[in-house]
Amino acid sequence: MAAKPTELGDAEAKPALSRRQMLRDGSALLGGVAISGVAGAPASAEGAASNVPPNIPEWMKAPGDPMGSQPYGTPSPFEKGVVKNISNKLPQYISASGRTPIGDLDGIITPNGLFYERHHGGVPTIDPEQHRLMLHGLVDRPMIFTMEDIRRFPSQSRIHFLECSGNPVYTKPYGKTASDLVGLLSCAEWTGVSLKLVLEEAGLRPEAKWLVAEGADAAALTRSIPIEKCLDDAMLVYSQNGERLRPQQGYPLRLLLPGFEGNMNVKWLRRLKAVTEPAYSREETSKYTDLMPDGVAREFTFYMEAKSIITRPSGGQKLKDKGFCEITGIAWSGHGKVRRVDVSVDGGKNWQEAALQDPVLTRALTRFRLPWQWDGQPAVIQSRAIDETGYVQPTFAELLAVRGENSFYHNNAIQPWRIDAHGQVTNANA
Amino acid sequence: MAAKPTELGDAEAKPALSRRQMLRDGSALLGGVAISGVAGAPASAEGAASNVPPNIPEWMKAPGDPMGSQPYGTPSPFEKGVVKNISNKLPQYISASGRTPIGDLDGIITPNGLFYERHHGGVPTIDPEQHRLMLHGLVDRPMIFTMEDIRRFPSQSRIHFLECSGNPVYTKPYGKTASDLVGLLSCAEWTGVSLKLVLEEAGLRPEAKWLVAEGADAAALTRSIPIEKCLDDAMLVYSQNGERLRPQQGYPLRLLLPGFEGNMNVKWLRRLKAVTEPAYSREETSKYTDLMPDGVAREFTFYMEAKSIITRPSGGQKLKDKGFCEITGIAWSGHGKVRRVDVSVDGGKNWQEAALQDPVLTRALTRFRLPWQWDGQPAVIQSRAIDETGYVQPTFAELLAVRGENSFYHNNAIQPWRIDAHGQVTNANA
């Protein structure tokens, strides 16, 4: 990508106000209703009178739900609108997707119930006792593993993001909310075994250059993985965020290739074959390639490039008042750690450096935040990620200049949001 | 606690074998069935024949579950036994508890559906639009906050454990599984606002030495928090693992006091009053105090001391064969980071240093692992945590020597597991 280098001068041109300055714009406090007394709330405190001392809300007057009403818990009924964002435009058994509602979430961990899903033959219901992984091809000892065998290997746990390569597809305008645009993205703590260790156990031969991975879904999704990645940080994972994988994420066994495009992280993994050449499967020829301006399809893209998006405020949300507004979002890079995120509140003319929430982890989502005073005027806000390789997230115009009009996947362009004078936030590209 | 200093000499006496040595005990491979051919599995491969190439398992022969069957996902039906471990011995509306099944989990993040719960008046169903937080007492500007007000403050996200102070209670024998013993323990990524910042906004007065926090449950659970903690890393949190708090964890607002005993992290938070003296509420006098040998009740314990437990293998589990067995578990300290975890496989005579999974975070669970060769003979295994202050997790005998027989809470003793010649694992204290 021919993105221009980071403009440190611009980033420094408009230094962020201190947190205290930001909160105290003019004379108004940030939020809350000031009350005069200590014991009670004045009836004039707008909307606040009924549920503060000495008034007792209804839910304190009788015992609540008993223990055990939810042996496996679920969210509050008041959060029932926070679910996966499911496209009904896609053919159910060919190319279905459910997006994470990233505009509603905080932090970097995606709860398992909202992890994005993407499949081509539905979600198989696999009995883990019956599931097998076969490892064959260019190995000294072809092997068949039960899940018990896999779990007996030394384990490791790592927090990594997963992102679909069509997130969003390379067209515009494309979607109203952050989830519509970039919701094929989630992040979890994965536990499993180093693939390198399993390959060593089977005696991988030096002539093996690729592993062909096959899933046990009805589509038998198949991808070829370069052996360098298999011998680096690749894992066979069986748990996400502590518990076993969800069916939609490959229960009982998934290939995890940190930083690689989502569909290479083969779910319901049943077969690994060590070979000298890639398989040129459907998902690496007909799909998941990008037609470049010279007419050649770019294949085997592998790593997802650095990217970021502001999730609050974002499309579909509304600023209630002018004054203090924290701008926050997520950034990530398949190539390693996020080094910096810049935010612009003037349509890309000037940029300010956002704070990154620690710990900043490799190939994981990174939460960024910037304090801002909204003056009540229309504005366009956007973020750009810079990763540890120095790569800078491009604008869509920059992408277009390199890729042309016919690309379809791997769109990591900057996403601008427009805020109108009423505080309504919309996709500035739409 | 009068625990003896860490015995580095012991830890070094029996160096861990290399990973490769560990896996290759004698001539046998770690796991899996070796197969002779490439394309197919021999029918003699025990139990493995039906689901490996060229045989196609049933779940590949028809499309799986369609997209959208679970807008908010749930675990595989094959994991239906992995639920909260709910005590039916406790009075439902006085002291109910549901434990995290830590023996079934990996990594450090607890999925929200399995986060432990503990309440005294049931779980209230609170409408977040109606919920209010009142901040009053020794502040210049008493305030009432809506949830919208709270969410407008600058946010922060941190991964921290929460642990009940009676985990387990100070009696023995006590429980069969890791969850029975130490399941009132979970860890999540929390998002919210710095309490210090909110107190600054209200103008906290210098004479304020405590905050009295009150929950909006039917028990109106009330605890007094020292002002030093409130001005340090305390938070008002509204999200756990990305999504909004679960009802059982205080939806829509909870006080989070990293490292402090669980019940001080007041759920359903509705009131904070700045005062000069603690309230001496029920939960800090009649409950959550420890009667010491001199007849004086130790009150206001605050920080949970360093602790660890082996979760695999642990009580109720069974080793199938002798040979390689990874010992893994979790360690934590209310005082900061875990510096080291030692593991003994000979009843506490010798100790080996376990590997800690990075990142090691302050006041968060830390996953530890040690490769081990089980020789098929009876053994007693146990772990001990050392935190960054140098504190060493004590044995129960050491606790007893300091605390006597009448203590009830704050039991952070080493937990030994017995493995018999059949591989069955049981509580060595029972």
C-alpha cells in the first residue's frame, strides 16, 4: 500500500486539552444534576427524583431473581437489542454472516455470544468425542488425533483478533453503522496448542512448504497455509475466552493464524495435509483474491493490514449536547502491535494522537481514546492506525489509487463519520 | 501471614525437563494414533476410523445450523454440563452463591455466562434509564447521575479478577472440585470511569476519609471504602468483557475495587456518601470479619492475599494414562502482579517454578503451566503463588498457626490434590 508517512507535524499542531480542561468547558459540569441537600433529592431534579434516596426504587422492595435462575447467564433484558447484526441479503448456505455490534461494545474483548460468524455451509453440530483431526502428507508419522489427544499437548493462551477479509467489501457507500462496516471483527483469548509442536511430533519433512487445512462443515472449507506461519505463532485452539469454542467459531477445534484473514483460520478442523504446493481451493482462487488494475488477481494476501475505526460516536448514534465527548474506537494490525492511532475532527486536515489502553498486545484489538469538545457545529471525525512496522492506514482514495476499481476484499481504508448540527452521526462516505 | 520465604534452592533442585523431553517419554508419542497411509485411515485405528478421510462424518453431509439461529450465541449442546456450580445449601435470599467452573476453563478470561455470582437479596432487574447514582456527603457539589451521565465521562478498561472473601470458607474438608473450593473467583475486562475523576467533579472535601457505597438490591448491600482506594484505581464500571454488565454482576453500574474482597465491589450501585468514619454495616461487622485467636475480630481486611490453584488436573478429573501431563492453574494477588508460581508433585517436599502466561497483569488472574511426567504412582500435587511484594501463599497449617480455629473468611491456603494409582484426582485435604 502506498500510504504516505505519518504526519507528526500535523499530529502535534493541535495538542489535546488536559482531561480537566476538557471536562470543564465553560462553567458547566460534565454530567449529572447538582442537588442542594445531603439526604434527599429535590423533586425538581429532572427525571431523577424517584430512584434516589430517600426514595426507594421498585426493584429494592422485593427480592430479585433467585440464584440458579440462570445456570449459564445471559444479558439483561434491557440489552436485548445488542445482538449479532445479521445480513439477510446473503444466501444462507453459501455466504452467510453475522457481525459483532462493535458500536455497542467497550474494551477489546468480544463476549462469546457476540463474536462474529461467517460460514458457507451452516454451522455443524459436532460431537467432540467423535471428532478427529488427521495430519498427513509430508510427515514421517501420519497421525489421527482425538480431542483428548489434542488437549493433552502443552497449552498456551493468547489474545488475538479475527477479521473477515471482506470487512467491509471494497465498494461504497457501504453501511450505516460501525457494525455494518467493520463488524466482521472480534477479539478473544484463545487457548490451544502450538501447531509447530504438533508438526514436530509428526515429523514434518523439510520439503513441506504448505499445509492444506480442511474444515468438517458441509462446505468442507479448505485453505492452504504457508509453512512459515505454521511454524511461527499458529495454534490449534479449542477454547475462546476461557470456555470451549462456540459452534460458530469452530467447535471443537479451530486453526488459529494470528493476523491472517479470517477464513484461513479454518473452523471445525479435521485435516491438515503437508504438501509442496498450495491446493488452489475455491476460497483462494474464485474467492478472497483481489483483481488489480493490471488485470492480475492478487492471491494469498494472508496478513490483514493495519486498520482502525471510531466506535463512539459512530453511525446511528447521536450526541445529546455540545461539550465534552470522548472519541473512542479500536485499532489492530495483522503485522503486530498498534504503535499509534491519530484522530481527526476536521475532515482529515489535522490529526491528534489518541491514548492507547494498555496492555497493547500483538495482533489484538487496541482500544484508543481522545477527549474532545464538540462545539455543536457539523464535523467529520475519523481515525488512522499506525502499526509497529510503520505502516499507516490509508484513505479510501489512496487505496483506490493503488488497487483500482475492481478489488473486492481487504479494504482497510479510514472510515469517516459525519456529525450534523443535531448531533446525528452518519457514514461520511455514504 | 507468617509464611516462610520462597525456597529458591528447592525450586532449583529438580529442574523441569525440556518440552521435547517431556513429550517423548520412552518411545511413545504424546497422543494420537499413527497411521500408515496418506489417503485413508485404517479400520484398526481404534475409534478413529469413521470420521477421518476418506470417511465423511454425518455433520458434513447436510448443511448445518443456519445463520441467525442464535442472534446472541450460546455454547455447544455438548458443553451443557459446563454451568455455574450452584450451592443448594445456602438460604436463597440471604446468602446465595453460584461458582465459576474453573476446573473446566482455560486461560484467564471468564466468559460472562460463567462469571461467579453472590448475592443476599436476589438479582434485581434494573431499568438503566431509571437507575440513578447519588454522590453526596463531604463533597462541594452533591450530584445525581443518570447512566448517560456516567457513560459520558472519559472511560478506561482494565482486566481484573474478583474473588469472594469466603472462597473457600476456613473449614475442612471442603469440597471435591476446584470450583467447589475456589469457584467464587472470576476475571474479566471491565470498562468504566475512574472514581477519582467523578469525586473530583463533585469536589471531594479533604476531611472525607471513607465512601459508603450502597447497592440497589433488596438487601441494600452497604460497604465502607477507604478514601485512599477511591482515589487510586477504583472505577465505576458498566461493561464486562465488552458488553454491558450482566445482572448478576451489578447491571447497570458497579463499584470496582481491584484486589479488594468481592462484596466491597458493590453491585447495582445507587449511592456513594463521603464521610469521616466507616458505616460499620452488617457486611463489615457481623459478616466478613475474622475472629482471631486473641478473641478480637479482624475487620476491614480489604485486599485479597496471593493465592493459586491447580485447575488441571484437579478434583473430579482423571488421568487416563501415565506419561506426559501438563499441570496448569491460575494465580492471583490483590496486591499486584504474580511474580512466580511454584508447583510441587511430591506433597510439598520439592518445588519447581512454573511458566507464567504473558501478559502478567496487575490484580488479574495469571495462568501458570508446568510439564510433568506422571509415573502412574500415587502423588500429591499443589501450587503456591508469590506476588510482587514477595508474599508467599501459605499452607493451611501456616494459616492456622496465625489465625487459629475461629476464622471464617480469607482462606488463601495452598490446595493439594491427591492422584491415586488409577489417575483419579481428589481433594487431599478431605
